[in-house]
Amino acid sequence: TGAGCFRTVELADPDGRLITSSAVASVVRALRRDGVVVHPGPHGVQLVPALTMVDEDVDLVLAAVRQAARDLVQ
């Protein structure tokens, strides 16, 4: 969800329930540790990409978000 370059990625558990704020905090820590600039959102992370990002940069950020989400449920 979002507008312009600001996007929120909502994350759900394997049962489809949106993740809790404590789970959001874990994802944010993991992503920041990997160098991804994110902010916590109600049920996910808010992405604030640089306007100079190219497609490859976006792919790296989304791959990091996917991996952090996978790590959360393992």
C-alpha cells in the first residue's frame, strides 16, 4: 500500500493473520541490520526508498524483506 515513493509492506503469518507489533520490530531489526532503511508500520514495514534507486536496488530491498519475513516464521 502507499502513495508516491512511500510504501508499506504488510506481513502476515502462515495462517494469513497480520503480524504483531513485536514481530514487526523483529523484521525491522533484521532489515536494518542488512542495511535496508525501513520504519515500523502497524503490521509491517514502511519503505522510504531513495529517489535515485534503480530497479536492481528495488529488487535487493524486496529480496531482503522477503527473507526477513521467511526468517520470522521459521
